[in-house]
Amino acid sequence: MTEQLISVSSAQDGAWKTAVTQIIRAGERMDQRGWVPATAGNISVRLADGRIAVTRSGGHKGFLTPEGVIEIDLTGNPLLPGDRPSAETLLHCQIYAHFPHTGAVLHGHSIAATVLSMRTKERALYLADYEVLKVFEGQSTHATRVAVPIFSNDQDIARLARSVSLFLDEMKAGYIIQGHGVYVWGPDMDTALARLEGLEFLLACELERLKLSPSFQGM
Amino acid sequence: MTEQLISVSSAQDGAWKTAVTQIIRAGERMDQRGWVPATAGNISVRLADGRIAVTRSGGHKGFLTPEGVIEIDLTGNPLLPGDRPSAETLLHCQIYAHFPHTGAVLHGHSIAATVLSMRTKERALYLADYEVLKVFEGQSTHATRVAVPIFSNDQDIARLARSVSLFLDEMKAGYIIQGHGVYVWGPDMDTALARLEGLEFLLACELERLKLSPSFQGM
Amino acid sequence: MTEQLISVSSAQDGAWKTAVTQIIRAGERMDQRGWVPATAGNISVRLADGRIAVTRSGGHKGFLTPEGVIEIDLTGNPLLPGDRPSAETLLHCQIYAHFPHTGAVLHGHSIAATVLSMRTKERALYLADYEVLKVFEGQSTHATRVAVPIFSNDQDIARLARSVSLFLDEMKAGYIIQGHGVYVWGPDMDTALARLEGLEFLLACELERLKLSPSFQGM
Amino acid sequence: MTEQLISVSSAQDGAWKTAVTQIIRAGERMDQRGWVPATAGNISVRLADGRIAVTRSGGHKGFLTPEGVIEIDLTGNPLLPGDRPSAETLLHCQIYAHFPHTGAVLHGHSIAATVLSMRTKERALYLADYEVLKVFEGQSTHATRVAVPIFSNDQDIARLARSVSLFLDEMKAGYIIQGHGVYVWGPDMDTALARLEGLEFLLACELERLKLSPSFQGM
């Protein structure tokens, strides 16, 4: 049965192949920017039929192959019993469950996200007056302030997910796990990648501004 | 009629193809440097016959295809009614109208331009004593000072364009929109790209000098 | 006899070819990140049969060819008398001798490792609370502190190796030679590269945090 | 006669083709690192027969073609009357005249070289205790201090060359023109590129150390 599932997935399944290709290319893109160091980061796509494709645990996300992408259900369980999905799969599933139109979720680690989240006493980073804020859903002007919530890191992912769930409806640009990285999503991979790129650009700007003015950002 | 226009443009129009290729490659180049994050930035070329090719609104400028470039007239109206040109098209057209010899206009977002423009109380950034100043039109020495005007960001592009128009004749190296990015132009794409690269190199130097000396640049 | 050795190595030796390819690609990867400037850095692999492949002295590690990789024994002596292995070969051999399961050793130079090691008065850098710490052997949480020992640079490699040997068992993430670079290893090349990437990511974060707060890291 | 010269150069002249290829690849390499912004920088090679190949004035050194490289003599005069060599050609020729074994000269612009040279009150930058110092001629240890002289920028290249000539014999790692860039050379292109890379790596380290400690480097 397993072999039949594999052969359907790999030989005839155009939608699956497309999803896998998007994930591989997203990993390459994130790797070029240095956002998937070591084996960190994870990437997922929800197909039109509801299946979820996510990166397998442990591999380097910059050099994915089709074997590095597995199928899970909305509760995070792998389709094939031997598969181990990415450790943070529950965080991906939580977003898909909460937002019916989400088609892709990206998790990356950047120096800016790591450093800013470890420095601040605040419970969020605040991004204001940047043109690039317009890449986030519902934002049509630079003249606004967007909060990016910060959650303490936690190896108990289920517990971390419960903290995150309280704030999902407020999130305009994704969220940050302290000393860890960002979670960003969108209706499709292109939008999710654009939002990740936009968020990381703004975090890099914030880090530079903080270097110029230590009192910046209430830190 | 629309189909006829498309087939002329795409199949027989060597000048158009060249312009599109230049725009695609400029986007790739700007993306390598991180100057077109998310869907930000825009790029245009004026052909010898006066037609203007500009990037379509919303796409990622680092991964353009020929479909991502559309034709507009000097007032910013798209040739094909369904097309949406880049949001800041008026700023491109303004430059083409004001400077008859301009053949390409580039708009990018860099961390340096964003951070420096958000920090200064001055109405321009001043670049002095750099060898690279010689890349700008009319500059033949490093022993000079070039002003790069900063305009407040404004979602009303027509209003922003009116502010810009007052200073166009003075501009030696393009201009900056605060918290947004730079506008640079030249008689052809190669020159425009060289000037963009030169300006961004100098802004990066300025940002580093500011980190070493907070009183630098009157900030 | 020499010719026979070369022809066995190059024409029929699949395991050797694989090791050489891994070394070449590791060099390219390290070069993309700027970790093998000039002719600095060195890379080795221990094959299943115990042979050790190491980069030849003097070449640029970003542009290796098969001729740039030579065979040495566990004491650092080259198989072919005319070959000159990398100057720091003894440091590679020391790790292979001490850790029977090590399959690859990487040495790179980064700005962060160089600057941090030259600034601190401490005898190690301490990395704490980062998610990426989980890339190192035996680390399963971010909520920990890992020490990366710093050794004074020394052109007498044998003497440097003796200092290093005293601390090898304690090392969780490799070590740093002051003003020089890092040594990282793993059971295979992929793991070694992941650990190098993880360490350099964390050192880059530490450098940024130090810029924000000069009292950070006891420096 | 001109046509004959061109056809000998381009069709039958293997040594010339090799030199041109080295220059093109050096430009690409320098461009990847951001060291030839806009049309800045220049590159030359001296062939075994004494001919000198140098980049033509004005082109982007990251995208050279064979047409972008011309022949000059040791006094800087182009072989073909219509050719305009790089503006700083005399600085290349000076090095070839002074050092009979020099086979390649590189001039690039980096943020670190520009910023450090504009900040210091000293007449040189001093690099000490770095392992990478060993890439420079005659250096066999990190435990040393190498001076990199800084010359004020000057559009009168002949005058600048006279200042440089007084110090050529002392130079261990090339020199810097203030607010402009570095000059580095070696017996062949690979060595020159390695020394350029080594110098720029060290200047980048110095800039980072300066950010951590404003009293560093006597600045």
C-alpha cells in the first residue's frame, strides 16, 4: 500500500510535484539570504485538495530534494508512518487550521530576528512608517504601525502553539520566536515569500537603526 | 485589436524585446543586491520611438518575465486597458517628461537609503569626497559635495511628484523617498544601473560612517 | 609506483572521488559565505577505509579541483612524497585520532570569529539561548549554554595541537583560534557543514549583540 | 594595419586570450564581492612577453567582454590610437615598472577601505596579529604588524603616482587611496586576487573592531 501511495505521489500527481517544487525553490531562496542556517527553518504548502506538504525533519532546507518533502494531515501526523516531519510542524498546522485561505507557511532564522528578539523587553517589535509595510495583508500605506509579537522559545511545541493561538487574529506580519526565528504565511508561496522578504528587510532596517540609537525600539 | 497589439509587441518588435530584456536583467541585478525586497521597486525604459516599458504592479522585480512588463504613455496610462502599471509610474513619467534624454529609470529599496532617510533631520543627504561621485552626470572629481534630496513618503503619488518636480533640475544623483527608497535615472539602462550602484555604495559608506560617529551627517 | 597509485586513485576509486567531490563542494559553499578568503581555510574527509583526504597547501579553497586534494595518513604525512598538505593538517588528524566517528573536519575564517576572538578577555565564547544550538551534537534545547574555547594563534602547529588536545572532550561546538578561525567537525560532511554554518550564524549574532551592548559577553 | 593587429590579437594569440579571460573572471569575482561598484575599479595583467592588458575606461568591470580589455605599453599609452585605457592606468604601469616580477594589478573599491581611509588621521592602516596576514609576500606569521599606506585622492594621476612611488618599496600589502580604494598586485592573477581578498577581509575585520571600540586604530 505504501508503495502504491508513493507511486501515485511521485509519478502522476501534478499538484504534489508543483508543491514540492515550490518548497524546494523557497528553500533555495531562503538559503541565498542566509535564513536557513544549518538544518534550521521549515517550509510547507497546502494543496487545493487540502493535503499539506512539509519539509522533513533534519535536512538542510537550502538543498532540498523531493525526498525531503513529506505529506502530513492537519493535525501534523505524517501520511507514511516512518516519516518524521519538521519538529515545528504543529506551528504550520495551527496556521492552516486558523486561516482557511492560507496556502503556504515559511519559518526562517535571520540574524536580525534573532538579535532583536533577544534584546527587547517588549512583547512585540513595532514596525512603523516603512513603505515595505504595504506587503502585509490589509496594509495600504506606510503611515501605520504594525506589531510583530514575540513568543518565548519553547521545546514543547504544543505549548508554544497554545501561546501563539491567543494572538493569531491580531497578527499583521507573522510572529517571532525569541532567539529562534520568524513565522510568516500567505495564500500562496509567492505571497508568503514576499511577506517573509518584506519582514526580514524591515527587521534588518530596525537592527541598523538600533545600532545608530540604543534607545530606539524601547530596548 | 488587443490581440493584434500583443502579437506585434511580442513577435516582431525587436526594440520592445530589447527593452523587456534590459528590465528583466536590471531586476535580477537589483535583486542580487537586495534592492527589490518583496514586491517593492520598479523599473522602466523609454524606447527610441518614445514608448515606455514599465514593470507591472505587484510582481517580484527579481523574477520578472516578459508578461511582467507593460507599455504606458508619458502620462502613465497603460496601452492595454486591463494593465496596471507599477504604483509609482507617475514618478518615472515625470523624469522622462522633464529630461528628454533619459532612457531608463530605476527605483529600489535598500537598507541604507531607508535607515539614513528616516534618521536625518536634514532635507537631503550630502555625499562628499568620494571617488565614486564621478559616476554621476557632470561630476569629474571626488573633491565635491553632492546633495541627494529626501522627500517625505506619500501614498498620493501625484502629490509626491509635484514636490519632486520643484527640485529635479538640481538633482545630481537622483533622490530619496523617506523610509522608502531611491530614484535614479540615466540615458540608458547601463548608465542608470551604474548610477544606482554608485549611489547605493555611497549610502552604504555613509551608514557605516554614521555608526562610527553619531554626529556625522548632522544626524 | 607513483603513477600506479594515481591511476588507482583517479580512475577506479569511487570512494576517493566521492570524498574529493564533497571537499570541492564544501569549499565552494564556504567561499560563498566568505569563509575561505585568500588561500585560508582547509577541509578534510576520512573515508570508510581510514584514508584521509585533505586540501593541498596554498590553493584557494573556493575553487578546488581534484588535484587540490591529497591523501595523508593519521599522523599527517602525505602518501605521495612531493605533496604538501595544508599547513594545519595536524589539527585535522588530531580530531580524527581523538574521535573515531568523525568523518569530516572544516576550518574556516569568518569576520565574526576573527573579531570576537581578538576582543574578548575570556578563554571561550559562550553561546546561550539560541535555537540553532541544537545543531551541535548532544544538544536538544535552546535553554543551555555552550562554550567555544579560544586558543592563542601559534605558527608551531604541533604546539597548538597540544593545547587543543587538553580540551577536546569538553568541546560541544568546535573551537576558535584567536585572530584566525574556527575548527568544526562531524560524522560526515553534511553534518560538519551544518555545524559550521550553525556556529558561524551564532557568532554573527553575537557580534551584532556586542555592537548593541559593549558590556555583552564580558568583553 | 589596425585590422591586422586586431586579427592577430583575437584569433591566434593564446597568451592574449588567456590574459583577457583572467581579467574578465577577476572582474566577475570582484563584482560578486561588491568591489567594482558602478564603473569603478580596474584590472591589468602583464604577459610574459611584456605586453600589458588593462580594462578600458568606463565599462562595468563586473561584466567585461574581450572588447573591454585593451593593450597598453609600460608608459600607459594604448597600442590602438582610439583606445582609452582606464583612468588610473599610470598606477598600474608604475607597479609593473617598479616590480619586474609583477604579473597582475588589481584596483577595487570596498566600503571598508573607503570608510576606514576617510576616518583615520594616520597615514596608514596597521594590520596586526591576523593569520590572514600570511597571504602577503614575505609574511610567514600572524605575530607581526603590516602597514597599508593611505594616499590622499587626486584627479591628477601622475601627481598621485609620484607620491606613491616614494613608498612602493615599503609596501607589504598594497596601498589605499583615501575615499577611493585599494591597489594590490602579485606575480600572477591568482596571487593578486588572493592578496586583494586577504586585504579586504582584514579591512572588514578592522571596520568591525572599530565599531566595537571607537578608540581602536588611533581613529
